[in-house]
Amino acid sequence: MPDAPILGAPGAVTLDGAAFGARFNRPLVHETVRAEQAARRQGTSSTKTRGEVSGGGAKPWRQKGTGRARAGSSRSPVWTGGGTVFGPEPRSYTFKVNRKEQRAALRSALSLHAGRSSLAILDASAFTEPKTRQAAELLDDWRPPKELLPALVVLAAEESSAALSFRNLRRVAVLTPESVGVADLLGAASLIVSEPALAVLTARTAKPTRGES
């Protein structure tokens, strides 16, 4: 069974073998990361076609006899100030990855950290008030900065003192276990999780029950 050290204290926490001992599935992880990153895109880019640009209702000049090319509107795409052809329109970039695949990809990302020994457990109760120096000392005692950063700290919502302590540190991100994605885990060189957050992450990796997709 894999285990993880406790920051600032002796001993280690035994990790769930199914959640933290899975084989790394590269194609599935790649597809899940693509889906997460696509869902973050706003998709608000927009352009106007010739029918949407104001003006241009009158024919600029008569059809024949001027020596110039015929023109029907000053809002033609070939004119300055005209409409755009095939420009971007508001859209959604999201695509579906089913729940079974999402959980398997999450298991792969967590197991990667466990296998690399880049996962540690944090006793958030030690932070009775926000103390950035205390958070920095815990990280320095665990791993050198070159191996540690960027770091991801996962804390439960009620562990606000610890969250405030870590979020001021450079290249350290703080997230709740419900909002952690596969892309967040892969983008971190090290992962620090509190025990309540560890329980939530482990539950998120559980295989879906009958009827779930």
C-alpha cells in the first residue's frame, strides 16, 4: 500500500491502494485534461458579418460608366470597415468525458504523485491563525524548492487559516478537493493534502455505481 509523509511530524499516512496505486493511463489523462482546459475557455470572441455592420445600405456608385469595379455596399468584406467573412462567433468549447473516465484519470494523476513521492499530508489543525512563515518552513523542511515548486495545496473549506497561510507563497496554489482537476494535479511538481481533503479526493476516485455514466 502506498503511503505519504506527514509534514512537520513523524510517521506517514497509508493511502488507498485503488486511488493512489493505479497504472498511469496516458491517453485517458490527455483526453480529460483537454476537456478541462476546453471547459475553461470563455468562447466569447465575436465578429460582425456584412449584414450586421451598420450602414452600407446605399449602392456606393452606379453600376456602369465610372471606370471602377462594381460595388453594391460599402460594408462588403473587401472594403475597410466592412464585415468579416467566417469570423469567430460565440460558442462553447466543452465536450463530454464520462464520469468513469474522469475518475480513472484522477486516479492516474494521484497515483503519479504517490509513485514519485511528491505527495505529503498536512495537519491543518496546526494553523490556529494564518502564518505564512509557518507554511514556508513546512515546505522547506520537506523538499528543496527546485523539486517542490510549483506546489498544489488541497484543503477543505473549513481549513481557512491554513489556506490563507499557503496562498501567499510564490508558485503555490490552494484549492478545495471538490475543485481539483486532473490538469491541476499534473501541473504541480508536488501535492500537499490535508486529511479531510484526502478523504474527499479518495471518494472522488471511487468507481461509479450502477446507473452512473
